[in-house]
Amino acid sequence: MEIRKISVGPDYKSGAMHYIQGQSVLGSSHTIHLITQDEEGTIKVYLENEDGEILLWKSFNHVMPISIEYNIYF
């Protein structure tokens, strides 16, 4: 399934960092291109820069408290 948003941290409302596909980051020089989860449960966040280059920005292992929202198409 396609991941739309992750929230990383113990308190969803006030203590978590939220990462949304398409969100501008790093002073609007990059956009979150893709959020994936591998077979071990590691979440990876990929960025796209202004030149179209895709690079791995962050990864979170299964020890971190993470809330995942998936894209749902009706």
C-alpha cells in the first residue's frame, strides 16, 4: 500500500514529527517524494530536489513509535 503520511514520536498530537508525501522541507528546496516501508519494518523517507534528483533523507526502525496513514482511493 502507498503511504501518505507518517507521524514519528510518542505523542501524536503534541510530540510527534509529521511527514507527508508532497510536503516541502529544508527551506522549500526539497519535497518529500516517497515514504516506504521495507520487509523488516523500517520506514524510509525520500526527497526530491529542484533538479529532480531523488535521495534518501531519513529512516526509522521499528523501535520508534510510528503512526502510518495510507492513501485510500474511492
